[in-house]
Amino acid sequence: MIPFSISIFGLLWSRFDAVRLLIYLFLIQFFFLWLVLKYFPNSYSLMGTANTGFIYLSALILLFKYKRIVLRYFIFYSVFILSFVFLLFLQSKFTGVDLNGGLSYFRNFFHSFLILPIILICVYESNFKSLFNFLALFFIFISIFYFVQILFPNIKDFFIIESIYRDGEFVTLVAKQVVEGNPAIGTFIRPANLGNALAIFLPFCFLLYKKNFLNISYVYFWILYSFAIVVLLGTGIRTSFISFSVFQIGVFLVFYDKKILVPVLLLFFGLIIFFFSDSIDGYDRSDFSNPILRVFYLVNYLDNSSTLIESSTLSRSSNIFSYYKNFWLGAGVYSSGKYIQGVSSITDLTLAFIFIEFGFIVFISSLVLFSLPILQSFSRTGFTLNNKLLFFVFLSVFLQSITDQGFFTNYSSYLYFVVVGFLISEN
């Protein structure tokens, strides 16, 4: 086993650079994870562990090649993990719950931080455009499939994975409404995964276009960009649309004159409210048969007589907060989520879940790796253009984490650190 491992390491060392490693990583997460679960539904946990292990291996390989760039991030990550495990240990002792529960919940959440130094290496080697081109082509491929799916809805049945087999029981991956509807999903397992990924990637494409990083004509850019927005809306995920709007508006505010931009944005959202306020009357908010209409059901928040609050994020959060026990230490693992019983994971209200289960100390600590690079960039260079963009991408994914998984899923966190790494490299 040891000689085999050394041989694999040697192969990776000699032939793989930072861009190749990241392309393989995104292929694992965005495609092969779906492919394996499609035909081997009992391998869910194994694929998560394999994905995490691949990032560790990549970071170690590049640590030897680019010690100056990778070492300080690797040391900080290692110290953070040890400190976080110690916090979970203390929390388990004070609350009397099993430490393994906390370790199991957080085990695949933080490794995406190691993408940051790998992105810095890509920029250092002037290879970042190769990675971006791969991601752009992949999302174009997914977009084409969605437009074909609109014409031939049965194609969706091939992509959807309703449930997997784990720990002796079948656990649900997607809701019944998703199975019965026709949302964009591609190889991202859940519509929210695709929507949240596009919510990060599309504004990033726009800011790269404004920075003259993309070699594409004005017409072609806006055609592709518009098609991709339709796909994002086609997921039917309201959180994704809000996240996208926040990041995209932030990019607008950075690059355009605010005196012109604000009236245009107010007019745009006013037209949305005007055209969709009547269309959504009587529409079932959980219905995915018309995903775009489901997204714009958001305008019902402006209607005081709306029943949107029922069975919505707000009602679910009140259910979770009913288990509140201790501000600092939380209530104990799984007391409110009970996510082992019949569902694959907590996919709603992740931040609320962490706060209630683990307390405020663990809650704040869980955001350190995602926020510290941005805080450090602000402290070094102040309110530069790139730092303002860093703030908006953080806010965008933070909003995903309030009602969805956000930072705590690879689909968002991988792309988040791609954006953060690129912007930090330019400061």
C-alpha cells in the first residue's frame, strides 16, 4: 500500500499543476459526484470523504512546489482545525453530548479554504484563465441541457436522484415537488446547488468582463450571460436569486455611477413587482412546475395578507429556535435538526442550526476561514475596488447560508474561494 501511495504521489507531482488539480476537483464535485450517486447510491459518504481527501492531497503536492505561497495558509488551516476540534470537545463536555456528532457534522465543511492558495498559484503562473474557461464551458453545457429540458421535460428524470441508501435506510435528496416539477438541476443533485453556484459565478463573470479579462465580444457576452440568468431562475430557488442580486448589484455599484444606477435598479424591480404580482395570485409557493414563477413569488412578501410565512423559512426557523437552550454552548447535537432521520443533511437555515446546536462560540468560529482572508485584505489595502467586491461576494454567500447551506456546501464554497483568491491576488 505504501509503495502504491508513493507512486501515485510521484505521478501527481510530475504531471499535475495547480490548474489541472482544480479542474479535476471541480469535475469530481460538479459531475462525478452525481455520476457515482446515480449508479452507486450507497457511496454518498465515501464521495464526500474522497473529495475532501483530494483537496488535502493537492495542497500537500503544491506545498512542496510552492512553499512560499501555500505554507502560511496550510499552517493557519491546520491551527484552525485543531482549535475548532478543541472547541467541539469543550462544547460536548459542557453539554454532555457525543463529540462524534459534532465532528461528523463539520467534517467536510472547511477543506474548501485550501482552494485559496491554489488559486493564488494559478494567478502567479498566469494560468487562471484556463480554469475560468473550463468553468465557463461547464456552465454553458449545463445551460444547454436546461433549454433542451424545457422542450423535453422527461430528460430531467435522468438527472434527478430522488434518494440514496445510507446507514441502513433510504434518505431523501430532493423534495417531492422537485421530482414532480421541471426545475434546472443538471448534475448538481439539487436545484439549490446549481442556483447558488450560478449566483456566485455569474456576477464574477461580469466583473471579469468589466476588468477586460475576458476575450469576448459585447454581443456574445450578453447573450450567454442572459441565458445563464434564465437557468438560474429556472432552478426555482429564491435564495439563489437574492444571492445573485446582492452580488450583482454590488458589482454594479463598484463599476457604475450610482446616480444613474439606483433609478435603473428601482425601475427594474418595480417592473418585476408590476408584472408578477397578478401572475402569482393563487400560485402554490412549493410548486416547481413553473420555477421562474416560484422565484418571483418573492413579491408576495410585500403583501401583508400573504400566507407566504406559513411553511416558509421563517416558520422553520421558529421551529429550530424553539430548541434554544444556551447562548454560548447550544442545545446539543441534533436536538433540533434530527437530520439523520430520513433526509440527507440540513439544507435549510444552516447558520441557525449551527447556533442552536453548538452555540455562539462555535457559530462565530465556523465563519473564520470564510471571513478572515477578506478582513486581512481590508486591513492591508483599505477600501479598494477589489475589497469592495470581496465584501459583496461574502455577503452574497452569507445570505445563502441563512436560508440554505451557502458556505457549508462545496458547490458554493469552492466557487467562493475561486472569486476570493482571484480578487486578493490583484490587491
